[in-house]
Amino acid sequence: MNFKNLLPTRLPAENSPSIAMYFKQYGIFIAFVFICILLTIATPNFLTLQNMVMVLRQISINGILAIGVTFVIISGGIDLSLGSVVALTGVAAASFAHPGTHGLFVPLLVGLLIGVTIGTINGLIITKGKVAAFIVTLGMMTIARGLALVVSDGRPVSNLSDSFNFIGGGEFLNIPIPILLFGAVILISSIILKYTKTGRYVYAVGGNENAAKASGINVNSIKLFTYIICSGLAGLAGIVLASRITTGQPNAGVAYELDAIAAVVIGGTSLSGGSGKIIGTVVGALIIGVINNGLDLLNITSYSQQIIKGLIIVGAVLLDRKN
């Protein structure tokens, strides 16, 4: 018997791409384009250069925060203290940014160091103290907010130098400084996650912590690194925000951590860890910013915007669980 005749003339390719695979890989980009098309049809003022620049300026702070928390979520953790860290670092930096006192370098250093210190404390308690990240960062959220109120005596810190205010309100080659900073954070973070050993270890720890430990990876050091990056970028975001509004506000940054986490989840990063990309987080932040901007142009109330944003977050998590 000729067994060759019993075989199919063409075997199906196991790894052949499917529509579902393409949608899983590029769905976030398709959704972003679709939203932009809808808003362009709904309001003629949406797709203008001035409005696009304004959207990018507005999302720069949330984008920087979201990139920081992307590292943490990929490693299997979470950070709820971001908004309070933004307030504390903004107030602290503004306290050293009065005209004729410490110049520009000192307030920048103070804000970043406070962010890094908070990240170090979070990371050490989580790794050495074996306390759940949710609890640690929830506690730090309250502590940092209280410190911001104590440092500022509950009042905005104003009278900031022009050089400090330039960070949030200035331009270079007609591009707002916050957008340039956001771009730099995107570039550096993408390189770290994609092309460095530390970046690969972050994915390994989030994918399977026990396997990563068995392969010789210092899991605690990698987790500590992610929390330092996260809070350090929150410190940068706090500086940019204080500079942009020209005051250090102790009540600033309320619920910023929710927008940042939403951008990460919408961008395709799994809440269970081990997968995610910076570019996805950036698109997620863009989607949130574009929706907020479009709803403002359509005169939708802020209360309704919160409902819509919440539905988007829940939908993104449902898609994450199905994938």
C-alpha cells in the first residue's frame, strides 16, 4: 500500500498567523486609530496641530508615570503610591526652586532623590520584609501624601524661578520640554527592557519567579530595581508637574496612579506579569489622553468621563484575562 496517498497534500502550518493573532499584537494600535477617526468626525478641532501638541503635553506626566509602573507590573508587582510621590517630590523640589537661592540643579536633584529613596524603601520592604506590594505601596501612598502636607505646611509652594518653570512650560525647537522628556524616557526605558540583561531578567521574574530564582537570577535585586525606576520616574513627573503649574501642590497627583496603571493595562501589559512593552504603554497613555481631550471638546462632563474611563479599564482587564 502506498501510504503517501493517505497523507494530505498540504499540512497546515502550526505557526501560521491568524486574524486573532494579528489583533492581539496590533489591536491596541487599531483601537487608537479608530478612536482618532471617530473623534475627528465628531469634532473638527480634534485633528489640528495645536490640539495634538496639547494632548502630548497633557499626557507627558501620565506617560512618564505609566512607563515607570510598566517595569513593576512586568516584574509581577504593583505600585499604588505614584500620585502621592508626585505631590511630595513636586513640593520638595519647589521648596528649593525659589529665585536666587539654589539654582536649577538642586531642586531637580532633591526631587529625583526623594523619588528614588521612596522606591528603595518600597522595594526593600517588599523583598526583604516579604510584605505584599499592594499593602506596602498603599501605606506609602498615605505616608508620602502626609509628608507633602507637612513639608508644605498644607499650602502651595509658590514663587518659583523662571529656570525651574521652564521645565514644564518652556520649549526647545518649538517642542514643549515635557514632550521631549517623555520621549527620552520612552527611548531609554525601551532600550533597558529590550536590549539589556536586566530588562530580560525583569520579564523572567514576572513570568515565573521560582524558575528565575532557580536559574540564578537575583530576584530581589530585580524587583528592587523596578521599584526604584518606578518611583524615580514619579519624582521626575512631580518636578514636571510642579514646574508646569508653577507651584508645588501638596494635593497634586490624586488618583494619578490609577491613570498610569490604566495606561499600562490598556497597552497590553499583563497584570500577572511577564509580558508587556513600552510602546504599548505609550499607546495606552495616548488613548486615555485622546479620549479625555475628545470628551472635553464634545463638552462631556468630567463625571461622565470617569465612568467612560472606568469602563475602558475593566474592558482592558477582561481582554487581558482572555489572552
